[in-house]
Amino acid sequence: MAWFRAGSGVARLAIRRTLSQGGSYATRSRVIPPQNRFFHSTVFKSKAQAAPVPRPVPLSKLTDNFLDGTSSVYLEELQRAWEADPNSVDESWDNFFRNFVGQAATSPGISGQTIQESMRLLLLVRAYQVNGHMKAKLDPLGLEEREIPDDLDPALYGFTEADLDREFFLGVWRMAGFLSENRPVQTLRSILTRLEQAYCGSIGYEYMHIADREKCNWLRDKIETPTSMQYNSQRREVILDRLIWSTQFENFLATKWTTAKRFGLEGGETLIPGMKEMFDRSADLGVESIVIGMPHRGRLNVLGNVVRKPLRQIFSEFSGGTKPVDEVGLYTGTGDVKYHLGTSYDRPTRGGKRIHLSLVANPSHLEAVDPVVVGKTRAKQYFSNDTDRTKNMGILIHGDGSFAGQGVVYETLHLSALPSYTTGGTIHIVVNNQVAFTTDPRAGRSSQYCTDVAKALNAPILHVNADDMEAVVHVCELAAEWRQTFHSDVVVDLVIRNHPSALEIYKKKLLESGQVTEEDIRRIQEKVLAILNEEFLASKDYIPRRRDWLSSHWTGFKSPEQLSRVRNTGVKPEILKNVGKAITTFPENFKPHRAVKKVYEQRQQMIETGEGIDWAVGEALAFATLLVEGNHVRLSGQDVERGTFSHRHSVVHDQETGEKYCPLDHVVINQNEEMFTVSNSSLSEFAVLGFELGYSMESPNSLVIWEAQFGDFANGSQVIFDQFLSSGESKWLRQTGLVLLLPHGYDGQGPEHSSARLERFLQMSDDNPYVIPEMEPTLRKQIQECNWQVVNVTTPANYFHVLRRQIHRDFRKPLVLMAPKNLLRHKECKSNLSEFDDVQGHPGFDKQGTRFKRLIKDQNEHSDLEEGIRRLVLCSGKVYYELDEERKKVEAKDIAICRVEQLCPFPYDLIQRELKRYPNAEIVWCQEEPMNMGAFNYIAPRLSTAMKALDRGTLDDIKYVGRGPSAASATGFYQVHVKEQTELVQKACSLNQ
């Protein structure tokens, strides 16, 4: 083995300088007394046996190189001082010299070893640990020009061919791997052989960036100890069987559907047996459920061979597929292409256990599914009481180009250790074909490896040549062991190529070993081919019959084609009083900030008097009453604990002890500490919203809310809105009740603090603007058939009911809520406690009971027919309060103002009720947003449809009052804002305009 090579000029210069300046005692000109020339035994003091381990010296404190003469002189002086008095040197050096001298005394073969050689040898070992991966056989395509680092050349450290069979002492420190063995004396040849085998074979290890000795030692033990990857014949046959399945599946699809998009593995077939071995090992270590996210490449193979989706179903989808036969309440939606679909299955493992696998459906937007998988995994941990986070695990499969190029990868990685987002570690597998999707590495990233982004998280990175089947199995098992041991992320970088196939390489290896015969291989291949053909024939008659809701938690929930009754959301008065007391009380001796204490005292008064309930209390009552009913409530986002506008104060801090207290954690006796979760998130929209979406998909019995700091910033997660939230149910038959709180409203704060882009959510709504649906008040199928709900509520009570409505129904829909800003403390934006309860005769109680009001009628005492009203102003959101104030100011008693609280789906029935109430009124839509934004373009055709049905006019009869069209959502000049706002409010309330 050629360890020595012609080094760079720098390396040669370093060697020359080392030798010329006395790199070893043999070449030094300085005379050393004979008794001190070599190390010898010394009488140890009693403290010798319990001496502390040497402390590592930070690089920043090293003022020169170990290879230059200055260090040599320094070490000699230290040695002389130590021999004169061991107490005169630092304990770390005392321990070093004592260990070294002790070994030298018993090993005459190393009597010529110098301290400098010892230090250089340790540096050489470390160089392999740090940079050995640079020499590993990881480039099957030969695309990269990989320079082997100079520091892997023994000559750099002053060693020559003549030193190869010399014995060297390595030391017995707090190290792992072969350095920790009871063989501290080895020849240089054996040391280099072991280092090459460990670090420069088919696996390249990157772990020395991890600033944790325990973790590094654990990995060193796994990497450097000589128990190499040896599998018995039975195990190898299982691996071979799995590799044949993977390879023949790809070949079968290529043969039967030559022109169809398959997104096959093409060279990465070892991924399938690797994943199976990873799952088997994980199950042995206690994992019971795995959530998988992956792109389209290799997805069908994973679906068929790992998650066990019926092959006939996959083949049927390739042939065009058929819609499921009619079942009661069957909902098929629009469907999606076969390589986007998910499924779930309980599969047996090699160790005799069963493990639940679920592959999450995802769009073509690479890596967008990452946070969704992590969120779903966290929810599984909550609902299965997996507090150690060892029973449920997430696995993400990436492409090399997207892992390096998509920012959501980094955003998701950075959630991994946050208390309210950690899942105890995710295993990342990068299927690295070295050309990403269309480009080579030089155009795709600036770093050496596509996986370098994971170093920021101190994740070990295991690069493996996918041609080496057993190396792939080894790293997959190692990744599973790391995750279960250290509960943190780990990355497997599967470097692939296409020819020759990994199967051919592995077959040849097993045949040469004699553990498998040609007959064994032929038997397995014929079995696999027979099953594939059988499933192909069955696919021609395959008709999907079962509605695939994925999770048992969702049993009994209605599809959009099944009728669901509207339920009341009012709560018994005594429950409101009890929970109201719990959420406004601190423990005895708890000392909050005086301003927060005052807020809570005011809240207590609101509950006691039943009057003046503000927005924050209305929200807290909604959360508390849902908790009392046994539901899980989770709220996350930037600054949600306090609230962006200092209104929520859900977590309070003791000003003396720093102790935290969350009143909503104490609503129920012995309440699970995670039953109510409020958590400030990292400064991310995309990943955090994706996480909460995944969390909400696991169980319907949870109110999951994501709040944007300002609604303007929500579009940082536009991919989640477009690909998942608005269309996930239609494409993948997956319901979610996720709530978005998006602060929205024009207060003069400029174009980035005014608009949550309401128009975009409305534009993605799928209700037909020209057809009035069936609006039966107790069933209201309209909302089930719509893809989501968009609301802009204006009272604390209505906010309370719309949140509770999310849970009190037997289906789930996303809720997009334009949250207020100045209404949080507006003197008119208050509700009475009687509007929250279920008592007949109270203000919130109507014909059906107490529930969310999709439209709030004019608050003047108008009868069912008001022929004297000359203008009906329809609006939504906080502009109502400004309109009402202006109307009072000008005493415009012939103007009615109605608030459309639910914009989507459009409340045709209630709009028509108001049109009938005011038969002579002209119709005005008033909004704060510019004409090309806000709700106008959504409202106008639907309002027109409602008017036409009553012969009240057409689209041309709707008057618009609001800002004119604009590129920016708002002006940046406060005075201009005030002028615009004043004009639009006055115009709406003036019959002459």
C-alpha cells in the first residue's frame, strides 16, 4: 500500500525544516546527558495512578507548529522540568510524560521514539479522522477531481519508508477506537493499514466537527475497531433478495412502460435494502412507527418494496388508473400523479417485530415535504405518549442538488433541537447521483459535499459508495443506532452510479465468497419476476375500493361528499366562569411584571363582571374550553407567547426567580404538560408552517395554530399554501384543521406591515362564484365542499366561536384568519360573556343556538324590512369600526353596515337575507386594501350572483369604495395613509358620493 507520495512544495519544505531543525533526537546537534537522552522509568508518586486525563489545548493557544524546532525545544524543556519535579508542569503534561515513560520502560522496541514523533503520530491519526473521507472511494462516476490532502501523507510528519516496521507508542488516553485498545504499541505499518481500512474505503466518515467527546468516541469505536462488516450467509441472502427486488422492480417498470415518467433509482437500487435494514435495526432498538418523506426519484420503488403498497395498485396507476367505484360518501378529489402519492402500512421486520410506516404525499417542490414529515412525527410522539422520542422517528430522503440548494432544508434542520419542535433526531438519506437533476456539482453548490449544510447541526455525515451493498447496509444500521443513542440528526450520503449495477457487483462478491450459489440467485430472481408478472396481470382489473384516510385517528370523519351537521359552539356559563378563573390566576407568591399583573387583574374583572371581554381573553377562553373537553391545543410562531402586539401574555415570568408560568397549562387537574403548547418558533415561515401542517394532519382532535408575526411575512411559506394547504385534500385525500392567524389591517405601518395578502387566499378558493349552493342551515354542505375557509372576524366572541368550530364538526378544513392588530385594544371591540355561552335568550343565541356568525348584521335595531335605508355598506374586518364611527358622526341613519365575517365560502344565504331587509338600498363594498387586492375581486362576482337571484341588479350595480389599484400593498407615508383612510370612510358614509 502506497502511503508515501510526492507531496506539495509546502509539504516538502515542512519536512526539510523539521529534519534540519532537529525533528528527532538522532539528528540534533545539541548534546543531551546520557541519562536523559531517552525516556526511562521513574518512581511514581501516589497521585500517579489517579492522574487526570490530559486536557486538549485549543488551537488558538498554539503559537507555532508542532513540526518546527520551536516546539521541539519547548518539549525538551518541559521534559527536563518534569523529570526534576513532576509538580512543576501542568497536570496534562505530567500525565503525558508518565504514560509515555511507563510504556517505554516495558517496550524496548520503542526506545528510540521521541516526544516529537509521538505528537506527530497523533496528528497523523487525527488527520485521517478529520480528512480520511477525502481519500475514500466515493466517486463512482469519476466526476470529481479529488485532491488528497497533504496531511494524510506520513512524510509530512517526518516518517519514511524505514519507519514502517518500527513500533510506536500511541498512548492510552480518553480516546476510543483502536487508540483505546490494550495495544498501545503498534508498528507504523499496522497503524496506517487500520486507518486506511477505517477511513478510506467505501465509506467516508465526517464527524470531527462534532464538539462532543462522547459522541466522537462512540463513532470512533464503531469506525476503528476491527470487527468489520461481516455478515453470515443467511443475512447475506436476505440482503441479496432485497437487492434483487429493488433492481427487478426498476427493470420491470422500464420494460412495461418504456415511455412513462418513472423517476427510477437508476444506480441507487441499494437504497431499498439499505432502508429495510435501517428499519429492521430501528425496530430492534424500540422504534414502532416511521414517517417518511421523499422526492419522486425512487418513490415508486420505496412505495412497493419498503412501504408495501400493493404492486397491482402501482401498476394500475401506471396504466392510467381508474377512479374508485361508488361508495357511500366516497370522495376522490382531483387525484395526483403516481409519484406524488403516499400510503401507510404495518410491515414485519427481520427481528420478528412490526413497524408502522407512513410515506407522506408531497408535491414536485423538492424538499417542501421535509418540515411536514418532522411535524407529523412530533404529533405522533404526543399522541402515543412517546416522551423519550424513541418510538416514533422521521426519515427524509433527499436529492443531492436539493439538499444543498433548497433553503427549507436548513430551516428544517434548525428545528431539530428546539424544545417544542424536536423529534429526537431525523435520519437523512441523500440519494446522490452527483449530477443533481440537471447539473454537475460545480454548478450546483459552493461546498465540497452537498451535505455540508448539516455540519451546522453537528450531525455526523456518512458518505457511502452505493456500489458496495454491505457498506450501505452498515451505514444505514449505524445511522439508526446513532439516532436511538443520541436522539439527534444523522446524514447518510448514498453516492450512486448507473453501470455496472450494484446487483451484479454484489452477486459476484457472494459467488466468490462461496456463501451463495448461482442456483440460489436464479431461484430468487425467478420468484421475484413471477410475483411481478402476477401483480401486473391483476392490475388490469384493479379497482380501488377503500377510502384511504391513512390514520386510524380519522375513523368516522366525513368526506366532502358526506353530510355533516352544524354544531353549536357555545359553552355552559359555569364552565366559562371556572376556566376564566383558571386562566387569570397566578400561583401564590408568584411575582409577575407589574404591567402584566395589571393586565391579568383586568382580565379577572372581565370574567367576574361578564363584560368587556377583549380579544386575548376571548382566545384564551376558546383554548381553555377545548382543553376541558379533552382536545390538544398547539400554538406556534414568532413571538406568540407574548404576542407580537403584547396582547397575549400566555407565558408569564416571575421577576425574582425567572420561573415561567402558563395559566393554560393548569386548566385541567393533572394536565399533560404538552396538552396546551404555546411556543415561540425560530425565525422561519416555510419550515415552521410546514411543521404545524404535518402536526395537524396526524389527529383531528387537536387545534393547531400557526401565527405569523405580521401577515405580510406569511408569503415566505407560499409553497405550503399553494401545494399543501389549499389543495392537499383534493389531491391526496388528506384533511387538516390547521388555523393560520395572519395579522392584517391598515394602520399606517407601511407596505410590509399592513397586508396578509387576503386576495391570494381568496383567489385559491374553489367555490363557484356563479352558482348558489344548497344552504340548508343545519347541514350547510357548502363548507364541506370548499377547500378552505377564509375569515376576517371583528369581535372576540366570534373569534371564540370560529376557533371552537374547527373542532366541533366531524370534518376538518383549514382556517385562514385575518387577525387584527388595533382591534386587540379597541374600546368598541369587546364582547360580553353571555355571547360565549349556550343560554337561550342571550345575545349570541339565534334560531339554532350559539355559534360562529358568518355575517354580522347592522347593530342598529333594524326590523326584517327597512325600506328607508338608502345604502347598504358591506365590509370585512376592522374598517367596520371606522365606518360605524363616521356614520354616527354624520348621523347617517339611512345607511346600514353589515360585516361579512366569513368571506369564503361566501355566505349567500345571509347576504340575500340582508338584501331582502333593505330592498331600496344601493349596494357598496368597502375595503381598506387597494382595488386589485383585498376581497373585492372575490366578493364582486358572488355578490352579483346573489343579487341577480333576487332581481336586485348585476355586477355593474355594486359600488366600490376603497383605495385605487396599487403595486405596493400600502403607502409608506403616514400622512398619506391617514388621508386615504379618511377619504374612503367618508365616501362610504356619504350618499352624495
